[in-house]
Amino acid sequence: MIRSLLMGAACALSLTTAALAEDQSYPDADAIVSVGGPVTEILFALDAGERVIARDTTSMFPAEAMALPDVGYMRRLSPEGVLSVGPDLIIARHTSGPVETLDLLRAASVPVVLVRDGFSGEAVSVAIRTVGTAIGAEDKAEALAGKVEADLAALAGEIAKVGQKKRVMFILSNDGGRLNVAGRNTGADGIITLAGATNVMAESYEGYKLVNDEAIIEAQPDLVLMMSGRGDHAGRKEEILALPAMAPTPAGKNGAFHVINGAALGFGPRTAEFARELHQAIYGDEAVSH
């Protein structure tokens, strides 16, 4: 059945290109496949969890989502896998793919709503409203977006009282002393900025990049930031801060190392919460007193 549907979809693609359904609403959809951790979080935050029948591998929050069927990694979706659960709506991050899979799903008459990625408070609000429109929950989405905006505005007010901004280095991985570090236009850069600090590599490059010892020493980070879920935290702290290039930096001298939930890099409805937690971790007593 699915094979026949896909063959028909492939034929349809040779005749026309399906329109992107970003601004369309499907209030009666009750078999939603959610692709992307932030998208899934938004759906559950809008009390639409019961309408979600499957999720992708990156969707790990809330706990109820983990009990749903997994259709695969968001960038390596197969049309057969997604269609096998019988969706009447697919809501996905716009970086999901491959493109051919999304095209086949659209051509198979399954609406696909893409939620644009972004690493700012504004991007979170847009994502919430996009999902709200898609499921016919505009009022709830407006309330949720408003709360996130208010929380971020309150944090920004506190950040404005901070004197010298701290310099933070986000390390994605360590391969024998070769550090993969976040530059601009990344989730790490976005959450560091919202927390009121400076990403030390933001002016040097975009995305994630392996950096040499000279770059680390020159960057002079005040704090090293890494994601949770990648081994023993204490062990990683000792390993990173003991590197010859890190030892002479303020972070190395002061033992300044912090671990953040990986979901903070996804920019979902918990963004303000993650930004505030990071702000307090970076500025310590200064964050509490100002």
C-alpha cells in the first residue's frame, strides 16, 4: 500500500511541485508526526500531545514523547517510515530531510508544515505561533509565545545591569585535544548571547570548527561550556581544563566549567528557562545581586 502511494507521489512530482504549508491550519489533524525536538516540545506545551502519534529521534522531551514510535533521525527520514504510522499532518523543523522525502510526503497528500529554525528569542516566538496555526491552537500559542517573550524581556533587563560581559567557549567535542568549538549562527552562540555573555568565537567563523591551540589561548574564555549526556562531567572538566592551551586562560586558571542541557541549543519553549540558568551559572553571585 505504501509503495503504491509513493509510486503515485513520484509521478505527481514530475508534474507539479507541492506548495509549502507553513501558514495553513489543520485543526482537525489528530495523527501528527512531529519532527524536531523543539517542535515536539511546542506541541506538548500547547496541550496537543494526545494528537501526536510519532516523533523523530531528536524528540526526547517531555517524557511522554519517548513512548511514541520513532520515525528516525530528522535529517535522514524515509517516506516509508513516516507513512507507516498513518499521519494526517507532519510538522517538522525546516532543516529536516532529505528534501526528496519531504517532497514525496507532500505529493502523497500528507500536509507538511515546516517550522523555521533560529537561535533567538524571536525565532522561538515565530516557531510557537507557526505550530499553533498548524494545529488550530492560535490562542494557546499566543499565550505561550507571550510568556516566553516576557520571561526573556525580564532576563534582558537583568543582563543590562551586568558590567563586563563574560567570555564563554562552547566545546562540542574533544578529539585528543582537538576541540570542536561553536562560532556564530549556532544554538550555542544563541543561548550564550541570551544569557548575557559573549561567545569567544562568534567573530571568527560560522558554525562549528576545530580550533588550534593558538586560537584557544587568544580567545581567553572566562568559562568553558559543554553539553550534558556525553560521559562523566567531572572527568570532562579535568580533561578540558588541563589541556596546555586551556590552562593559561581565565577558565583554566579558575576551573570555570559548566554543563548545559543539550535541549538549550534547540530553541524551544524552555529557552528562557535555559538562558536564565546559564546566566546564573556564568555570573554567579553577581547574577543574584544585580
